[in-house]
Amino acid sequence: MFYKSGITTEAHKSISSKMLMEAGIANPDKIPTIMRLFPDEAPLISILDIKGQKTNNLNYATNDSNYRTVGSNHIQYPVQLDKERMDSFKSGPDGKTFVCDAYPTTPGYQNTEIGFYADGNWAGFQEVVELPDNRSYLYILDDPEPVDESTFFYRSKIVGYQPGDYIDPVVFTEGQEFKAVYNLHEQDFSERSTEKYRFDGWNDAYLSLQRFSYSWSGTAKASTTMSGRWVEHNGKEAFFPYAHEEMMRRAAIYWNNQLVWGKSTVSTQDKSKVTLFNKLNREVLAGDGVMYANDGYIDMPLNGGWNTAFIDAFLMALDPYISADIDGTREVVLLMTSKAYFAFERFMGSIGKTNDNNIVGEGENKGINDTYKYYEFAGIRLVPKRWKSLDPHNRPGMLRKDGTKSNEWDVIAIPTGMVGNKNGIELVQLRPSSQGTVAGIDKGGNISNSVDGSSSHLLFQNGVISHKTTFLIHKI
């Protein structure tokens, strides 16, 4: 607890968490470290907590170069733009990505004009864009025309045109990227030039709220008291230690799931608009997990299984997205199903045998230890972690004809390094977690209601700030 300098007064208002944070009275970002007691069920929480990758002294009044607290459940954090920007082709109002009425199957033929739609307006007047085939270039004739908030229409012609030249229509497939690489202007009396500015931006992290509880009747309490299952701990009654542990375990599982798979319920067009409502028509706000933060994850099909060729391709795909931790290690955590984990360990062990054949101990106590904490290649450290919740028997999946599930080989790769002087991924909350008991008549004394039974509740806010691009390894 701390007090904000100066005098703050409030009148005609009930005490709320927002009021306390505005007044600087609450310092809520105390991540419940107890959740890391379940590393198999909640590995991401455990890893980030051990690494200390969580916010500190964050509250509603925070507004500095690292964070802007917009509301009691909304934080903005700075992101550095990539060195170069690329845009992508996008379908226009008619469902087509390009327009060339004269030659719809050979766009640009006979030096005709090509119109195309894109998701950005970075390229512009008299610039040349490189197309994804790396062989074709288009000259932008004029400023891109806005179609809607996220779609722009370009007019262009082929650069270096020779009779018979045209652009293969597959180049304009939606999602394919193009990039402005240089400009071309007339030799005499040119009037305009290329002008662009790049500024670091701010991303949004929205926080989710989760609740858990367990309850008991007065008779159940009496029964457990008689059987010795009702115990005292530090002067406080603890009903069914097993039930409390199960509540905490469930909370850890759900929190970890949200941190990985969570999807935001806030409109991307209007950040003040929540898109999910419960049956009482109340807003249900949630934030993105690491898999859907920023531009989402990258797919890496594993159809051939773990082998040298795939590991090489995976490391090369990872390399641009990895940065060093505070200790200089370029580390990637692999959250894996059991099947993927065992196959990965078996393959990696086969290519990393040592001269002593991994024998430990002496005499009758000898053993072969083929378990490794990490594998490091070309300066990239892979840290495999089993995640029970990812296993097919704990998670729905599409059944294949051979009886297996589509997600049996799933692996989530999460780089954990720094971005500048900040954590690349960190846990965040603006509201302190709380536990409490709703006491019924069975408790005696001061009670909350007349029901012959009571309940214990856990409530916590959670979110994650992620600057990182994640990968999903899976079999198609």
C-alpha cells in the first residue's frame, strides 16, 4: 500500500477498484505465485514466474514509456516497428484481388493497367513494388484510394515491360505480400517525391477475469470434522485441503489456457466496444493470449515427423523472431503433447549421444539418462516442456480415419527473449487476486446468509503482454 502525493477527494461515489487505483492506494499487480506449483498443468505461468517476467508496481495511474494504463482492464504497451514494412493483397468489394478487364487471365498484357486491392497504403505515388514471385515489379501510378478502413485500391503498370509480359494471377492471391523498394520519377519537371515517416506504436492488452469456488453444506462440515478432514492451519479453518488444492489447480489450468489460447472480445475497429455479452447483457471483456496477440501464430506442418530437415527448417524460421534473454540466451520454450515430446526427445537424443553413452552411477546403481533440459543449435536453445492440457485426452480434436486425433502432435513454440530493455512476454494484472469465504449459518457468529452451508471463492484478473511471434507445429 502507498499514498499518492497531493490530496484526492471523491464524493457521491461507492468505493471501486478504479477509484482506489486512480488515488494510488492499491498496488495490485501481485501475480499469484502459488499457481506455479502446477508446472505440468500450467507450464507457461511457471516459466514466466520463475524468470520474473511479470509486471511490477503497475497501477491505474501508470503512464510512462513502458505502459499506459487506459482503464482498470486495459493496458497499452509500446511496440517497435519492423525495419521495413510490407503490405498484402486483399479481396476487394467484388471478391477479387486484382482488376484487368482487358486481360483478366494475363493481367498487364499489352502494357495495360492493373488495379489491385491491399490491406495497407504504405506504397504510393510513383513507387515501384516488388511482388512475391521476386521477379515482377509494378509501378504505382497514383496514391492508393481508400475503399474502407482496412482496404486500399492501387493503379499500376508492369516495370520493364517487354512484349508478351504479364503477371501470373497467382501472385495476387490474398495474403501474399508486396513491398515498395524504390521510386521512379520523370527526368524533367517532376513535381512530387516520396515522403514517409515511421513511429513506434502502442498495442493493446485487455485483461480477463476468472472465478472459482468450492462449497459445502453444514452436514458435510460436521461429517468431515468427525472424520478429521476439517483441520486448522495458521489459526484458520481450511475445509477439505484436497478441495482447495483442486480449486487452485483448476484455476492454474484455466489461467494458462487463457494466456495461450485466449481471444480478445474487444472490437479491433472500436477499442471501446466489447463484442461478447452474457445472458444478463453484461459485457464480458477478455484479452488475447500469446497465440493470437499481434499478427497471430505461424504454422509449421510436421507431416514427416521429427528429423534433421525439419529441425533445420524450424530453426531458420524461428531465427528472425528470437532475441536474447537478460542473460544473453536466445531461448524458445516448446509446449508439447506427450506424443510430440517423447518423439522429440528420442530423436534429439539420437543425434546428441555423448562418448559415455549417457551412463550415470556405478556398479548395480548404473543407469542410462537420456533426458535433457534443453537442446541448443546455432545459438538457439530449445526447451521442451510437456503440457498435460495439450494432450488429446484432455483436449478436443478431429478424429481421423485411423482413430487418431488431429492434435496429437501439437507443439507451441514461444520465444521468451527481451525486446530492447523490456521482457518480450510478461504476465500482467491491474486488480489484485482475492480469496474469501461466504459464510452461512453453519459457520456461526457473523454470517453472510442463512443457508446451512458456506463456500470459498477465488477471483483473479489476468493478462499477458506479448511482443513475440509464436509458432504452432502440427500434423495436417
